[in-house]
Amino acid sequence: MKSLFHQILLTRSQYLIHEMKKAIVIGSGFSGCMFAMMLKEKNWQVTVVEKSKITGGGVRTFWHGGHPFTFGPRHFIGPETSRPAFDFLNKIIPMRHLKKINYSYQATDDLFVHYPMHYDDIKKLNDSQKIFDELNKLPEESKANNFEEFWTNRVGKTLYERFNKYYNLKAWNLKSNREMDAGFEGTVKRKPLETGPKHEFHTGFINAYPKLKDGYNKFFDVSLKGCDVLLGRAIEKVDLEKISVLLDGNEKMNADLIISTTSPDFLFDYCYGELAYVGRDFYKIVLPIKEVLPKDVYFLYYPNPGEQQTRVTEFKKFTNHESHNSLITVEVPSMKNKLYPTMIKKEVDKAQKYIDSLPEKIKSVGRMGTYRYVDIDDIILQGLEFKKNL
């Protein structure tokens, strides 16, 4: 016969289980894991549904020939205002600050130069005088309505064509950069060329990567601890009125709250039309050399017409992996997957129409869920704010 104390404990446990609110999180990428963790910390019963057989999405670390890499170099990058996000992550995963340089290949000169554009490198280009003349003629402030006008008014026509025009066209599968008209409208200030240390960001920005060899993988394990994680399960439909999902196999799940990290058009069965995305194909190449790129150079950008690739990355610069060989990845724009929301106003407005139509108990979060080009710092800050208001 159970003691009175044990009966009280049992009764209380049954009560807590009965009263615990249930949440379904769609997707286990960085945003899905972050929001699942916040819900667990508020004592919600959380089920995470992931259509692939792994957690972490594009931020997860994999290995090729013993070399760690991710599908896209996912370093933590953000202004000083993202310090709370960095501190939060750093407590779970020790982070290493980066001193990072980007190179841009200028085919007409057969030169690799610094990007953002640096005064010392511009002097090396064969049309440097034309570039400086254009910069000097630019007004301090002007108006822009799209990507092309924004960059032409900031750096002049020649620098825009050398560094921005063709890169952006292929990166976003555009016929004209005037199509990209969301987020660029308004007042434009002339951009002075960089003259200081040749690094991507100066003081006021945080640029870091995990010290652990498996990158952010520990974060996914910690964040999903205590959650019911369903891997390899696809959601067929979301019932917006009943706050439920229909999984493959005709299995239905109800909840008090749904957190979706997928594209918001899916939640509405594309009733306003399908949202536009662009993707990337990633090609892994191991080369028989200990270091491929010069010291502190992490990225090579390819902004010339006739080139398929957008970027080349040497991953050991991020991971500090020790090997007599080195792994590089080559990124080529693709329409085979959905990784980046477009910055086209009609698409942004369409996405907002979906998001505004969501009932209160369904939240759309993360890069795809908000249809905004957000990074790890933004996602963590979104999650911390969500927890505060939960």
C-alpha cells in the first residue's frame, strides 16, 4: 500500500501532466531548436516534427574525409546589439572570435582584392582613376528604389558592375537587379572606401564560430532535451482553426500552440500563391595542400559575368581542423532547394499577408517562417523575446 506522501506525489504528477500545455514545433533547424528550448523552459510539453532524419538543418556539422563542414558557413555574425544572443549561445557552445577577410576575384585584372572594397586595392585596378572620379562626383545623399540604384548611388557605376551587379543577378536568379526592390528604397548615403585594417567588420560587430569540432551540434542536443522529436516525419497539412497537424500516415496531432519554421505559404496551402525562394548547390572538394587560402582569408567571392559559382570557402579557417589536406566548398545558385527568401516587394508583401492571417496560437518564425534574411543572432533574440512574452 502506497504511503500518503507517495499518493500526493502521484496525484500531483498526474495533475501536472494533465495541465501541461502542448506545443508542436515544425522543423528542427536552428530556429526550431531555439523555440523548442524556450517552450521547455516554460514547462510546455513539446513535440518537434522534422521531415529529414537529422536535427540542425543547414547549420548541422557533417564530415567529409574527416573534415568538418556545414552546408553554408554558418558563423555567428551581428552588431553589438546582438551581444545578448552571443552570450546566450556562448554559455552552451564556447565560441571563438574570428579575424576574417573576404576576397573578391576581379577577372578583368586577374586580381583578388579585398571585399568590402578597400582604398588600397582599388588603386591596383586598371580603371582606378575612373572609379575615383565617379566616387568624387557622387552626392552625399540620394534616393533609391531598388538594388541597382542603391549600389550605383553608393559606389558609382563601375564599382557596382565590378562587385555587385553580376554577383547579385546570379545569386538571386534575376534578369535585372531592379527587380530586387524590397529593403533598398529610401535615402542612400555615399559609401566611403575602407581604409583601415583589411577585415570584413571593425569594432562594434561580433564575428565568431564554435570552438567545438562538431560546431553547433551540441546546441541541437541541449535544446531538444526533454522534447518528443519525430524525425523523418512529414506534415501533410496544418489545421489553422483546430490548431492541429496531419502527419504522413494520416496521424493527427493537436496542440495549444504551433511554432512553424517552414514557409508560411505552406500553412495556408498556397492560397495567395507560392512564395519565391532561391537555393544553393554545395560542392565539396578536398585539395592536397595544408592551407589553400592566404592567412585570415575565409571566403572568395566571384562577381564576374560567365561564372557559375558565387563563393568558395575554406572550412578549416572556421573549424581549426588539423589535416595535411584542406576542404573547400563551392556554392552555385540553384532552384533545387529553398534556402533564401527573395527581396522582391511583391513576394515580401505576399509573405506578410500570410503571416498577418495566422491565428494567435500559430507562430511563424526563423528565416523561412518570417520570409526575412535573418541570421543566428536574430533567431536567438527572437526566441528570447518569445520566452519573455510567453
